[in-house]
Amino acid sequence: MRRFPAFDPPEYVSWRPDQALARTFRERVEHDPARRAIVAELTRDDHRGLYAGLVRARLHDIQLKRWVRTGVISKAWLGTGEEATTVGPVHALVRGRDIVAPMIRNAAACIEFGVPLADMFRAYLGSADSPSGGRDLHVGDFERGVLQPISHVADVVPVIAGLALAFKLKAEPRVALTWIGDGSTKTGTAHEGTNFAAVQKVPAIFIVQNNQVALGTRVEQHHLPGGFDDWAAGYGIWGASFDGNNVLDAFAATRIAADRCRAGAGPALLVAETFRMGGHATHDEREARETFPASQFEEWGQRDPIGQYEGYLLGLGWTAGELTEVEDEVTGEVERAAESAAHSRDSMPAGESALGGVYAK
Ligand SMILES: Cc1ncc(C[n+]2csc(CCOP(=O)(O)OP(=O)(O)O)c2C)c(N)n1
Ligand SMILES: [Mg+2]
């Protein structure tokens, strides 16, 4: 996709494929027979959907960055570099049936489950017509299967476990999924929710999204060496890991977990390794650059989930023109949504609406 020197991480601006990484990307989905079979069944439309999802997520972030730089909003929380960890799993679920609970880094989950992009932007504007009527920038729409998060990290973990318990009690073949940041795994609620799901054997999927950092604390400062690979075993549940920058690996691992859930095999804990290519939000980009050595940004920059997937698709026989066509379409979508949302900018919620939706009556 096109790169924007003013808005993309510097490592993405003149991104070039690396042959060894391209091989690793392919091997990652081919080494496991179950994942290989799932990926082999993907149709051209499936690939198109995954690619469009990644591009949409990136352009959503770029649009927010534009608004920050031009003073429309004061800051934005982005998922740049982590798009595959959200887009792959969401596409592996059934839209309209399953439930997702995105965290701030997983805005793409809302979009891919059908929340209009213009509403995503309105949430940031806090306008009267934003999804929460201007109360919160966290977006959800339960009708569309998206649980609105609150800012307390991991508090959705027990909620997802509870939703999954309801699915089990009603014998509905549905799955509930949420992401838990590496830092958020250190909360009591993450543990309580995961343990509850394990004991009750509910159809829930927890994705530990290890982007190597929590605010300004590097993962090795809050987690002992050894990663998260044995965490599922610690709860006595099934687990697996996937490459968080490989949308196909993310898709296949989640599809396997979801099939197990639907078959009554209980919850799954998936571990995704990825990297936050920016600050915690747009306000601390410089501090983030000081938190890690430049070489770490370079290494993860080379593993850009979009660039790597484009390389894979070209290897499948897609042409550069076909990829550009998808990108142009998504660019139009994002631009129209931002323009439409911008019209809401001056429609601030009336003071007397503050109590609306707070009490049942
Ligand atoms: C319960 C709770 N404690 C502290 C915070 C403040 N806080 C917001 S984001 C964050 C770091 C989260 O890190 P991680 O879980 O790794 O997610 P990431 O931001 O890297 O996606 C913290 C501590 C919070 N929102 N909720
Ligand atoms: Mg983190």
C-alpha cells in the first residue's frame, strides 16, 4: 500500500520485502497441517476481505493521526503494526453470531464487525451523534456483536467469560472473544475471568496480545523470561500461539480455537507476539522511541503485517494493480467516512442528555 512519510512509522516509509522473512511468513502457516488446511481453503474473496481489513485498519489510524496533527482532536490510540492480531481473528469468527470485546488497540474489530467508520471517527469527536452520545471514545455496538469496552483494562475478560457461559447454557453455537494486552495480563480480573472460563468450560477465546510494552514499561520489566507460552497450561486449558504480524496465522489459529469452542471443548488462550510501532497514544511517540533501541523498531518494521501479506498475495498470483484497486476502494471509504463525521464536529451533546442511558428508567 501507499506509504505516508508524515503519518507512517519511519520504518514503513520505504518498506522493501525481505526474502527470508517472506519465507518465514509462508512457512509459519504451512508448518502446521491444521492451519495449512484452513489457509488452503481461503477463497480469493476471503483474501480480499483480509487484505481490505488490514488496509482499512491502517488508514483509520492514519486518518486519526491527520486529525491530531491538524488539531481536530487532541490524541488517538492506534494499533499500527498490530493490525493482523485483530483482523485475522475477527475474520475467523462468524459476524452477526459471535461476540468480540475489543480493547483500544483493536478498533479494527469494531470496523470488521460492521460498525460504520464514520461512527468510529465520531466517537473521537465526542459528538452528540457518536455511538455513546459523546460519553466515551470506546466503541461498541452489541447489536453487531461488539461489546463496548471500558477503559479499565481486562475488565471485559470476566464479562466475556459470562457471555460465553450464557452461550453454553443456551446451547448456542456461539463464541466470545477478547484480547488481553501483555500488561493487562497482570490484573486480577484477567486471572479471575480466565479461570472462571476454564472451570466452566465455556466457549471463550482469550488472545494475549503481547506488543512488548504496557504504557512505557517494556515486557521484560513486568514479565519473567519465557513469554506467555505456558499460560494456557497454567489454567488447564487449550492454548496455542500465532505470529501477531501474520494475518493468515492469526486467522487459522483462531478458527481452530473457535471450532473447538463450538464443539464444546472449552476455552482457548492464544498468544500473539507483535509490536507497538508507535506510542501508547499519539502524545508519547517520542518517549516510545526512547523506550526501545532503534534496531527493535527496524526489525519489527520489516515485519509490517500489510507489506508481508502483500508479498504473500503477489506470490499467489495477485497483481500489484489488484492490490491497488482494493486500497483505492478502502481509501475512498475512509475518506468519505471522515468527511461525513467532520460534519458532526459542532454537534456537542446537550447537558441534559448526561443522565440518558445511565439508569434503566
Ligand atoms: C485496571 C487498569 N489499570 C491501569 C490502567 C491504565 N492503563 C491504561 S493502558 C495501560 C497499559 C496497558 O498495556 P497492555 O495491556 O500491554 O496494552 P497495550 O496498551 O500495550 O495495548 C494501563 C496501565 C487502566 N486503564 N486500567
Ligand atoms: Mg502491551
